[in-house]
Amino acid sequence: MTDPVPRKSVPLTCHGHTRPVVHLEYSERQDDGTFLLLSSCKDGSPMLRDWVGDWVGTFLGHKGAVWSAKLNGGDAARAVTGSADFSAKVWDTYTGECLHTFTHGHIVRSVAVDSDATNVITGGNEKKLRLFDLQKPSTNADDAQLFRARFDNNATHEGLIRSVVLGRGSSQNILVTASEDKLIQWWDLRTMEPVHDMILDEPFVSMERCVGAFGEYVTVTAGHDAMFIDLATHEVVKRHTLDVPPSSIYLHPTTAHTFVAGSTADEWVRIYEYESGKELDLNKGHHGPVHCVSYTPDGEAAASGSEDGTIRLWQTTPGKKYGLWS
């Protein structure tokens, strides 16, 4: 008797954006088991969705593409966004109100916010890292604290800063930054100085904070490489060279047996075995390159954002009753 053909995941499609979706961020799982999804888009209107993908609200106010959007920890009461309109904004996720606008001299490509929503960090085309204190905010970026780069060995960002990731919990004083010059740096927030450098072999593509039973990683894609790096120790725990260059990766948060990957080389979402890097599944549904992926905090689904302007949710175990797949 032959084995039954495995069931394929039929994606749920989240519409609403009008241009490419470039970044996705899930909140921490709440006490009732729910969570939120925040999407960044070139249409300039980041959107908040609930755990099943239903629209909650849109943050209106940016006048350019939003490249990055992050949620604080705990109740996810604050969202921070970085935009091509030379600004970063802080939002109340309950009311949709813009609480602060921080003007910059150029495009803000990435933002980070700490768990308590007291500090915001920005980076972008100015090649500068800024720290804003939300307890005494100023709307002028010149009044923000600037991180002090180390010049003795030329290990400073010479390219535009593409990603900033801030640790949580025991790693709350660790900031990781990545730029187009192939340099990734670890910073100590207490001294605001770099403490570790890593030079990539290939041009940088993406870096995200990845959290689960394994701890707290940063996932990095560069060329065909997919890297999983311990955020606290900066140890490269796992590295795979994939057949298709990944645009974004995320490790399964509860089992750590698989990771999801998107690629701008095609329109598909792939699932890989974490230990071997073997491709396990291929999910088709998008009509454009895939810019960003993430697993839900409970690991029951993966989300992908595409050039086609949609977000698609892919069930980890097809056929299982979960959310709108009931």
C-alpha cells in the first residue's frame, strides 16, 4: 500500500495593501493565546492584523514607503515605523494615534523598540544610529543620542544601515546592526559602543530577530547563505547555503526543526529542514517575489509578504483545525 499524498497548505490571503509588502513583525503571544501581525509596505500605510489575519487597523500619516515596523513587547501597545519620508513614528496600537514623529535627514530603513517602549533606535541612509528616549522625546533627530562608532580598526558602517535588531529579556542591552557594506555589528546599549564585528562573505540582504524555545537569534541572509546567529553570544549556530537565494528566513519557534524562507528570485515560499538545510516543502500562491517571512509565535502558521501587495498565511500542519482553517 502506498503512502497517502501529503496535504498541501492552502494559504489564506490578506488583502489591503496596494504596493509591495516588505516587512512583517509578529507580537509576543498574549495570555489568551492571541497575537498581532504588523506589516510594512511601500504604500506608506502599515497595517495591524489579529492572530487569524483579520484587519485591525491602518496607521495613517507617512508620506513615503514604510520599510520597517516593530512592536514593543508584552501587550504590544506601541508600534514604531521607519519611512522613506525621512521620519520615524511611534503609534498607539489601540487608538491608531501617532504619538511622536522623529524627523531625519534621509530615509529611515529600519527601527527597533525595547520591550517597555521607552527607547527607539533608528538607522538608514544617513549611516547613523540614533537612540530616542520616549520618556522625554524631541521631534528633532539632532537631539537624539548618537551611537559612538569605533574608528581604530575602521569597523564602522560605511554603507546605509539596512537593519537594526534589539534584544529582549536578558539580551535587552544588545543591539545588532547590519549595513550594505557587509558589516554586522553588536553594540552595548549601556556604553553605546560596538563590541563585536562580523564581515559577511556576500552582500547583505536581511536580518531579523527570531525568538523561540531555542532562545533568541538573529537570522541573516546574504547571497545564497541562511545564517542563524545567537544574539547574545554572536555565535553562528547554523549556516546553510541554499539553491535559491533567500530574501528572509525564520526558524520554527517551538520545534526548531524547520525554517521558512522567501526569495526575490521567484514567487514561492519554501520550508527547509533546519539541521540539514534540505528543502521539505514548496508553497505556491504569490504572484510576485517574496520579500519577507515569519512564523507565528505558536508555530502553527507562516506568514509571507510579497511584491504582489498581499500577505499570505500558510498552515504548518495542513488539515489541522486552526484559526480560519477550522
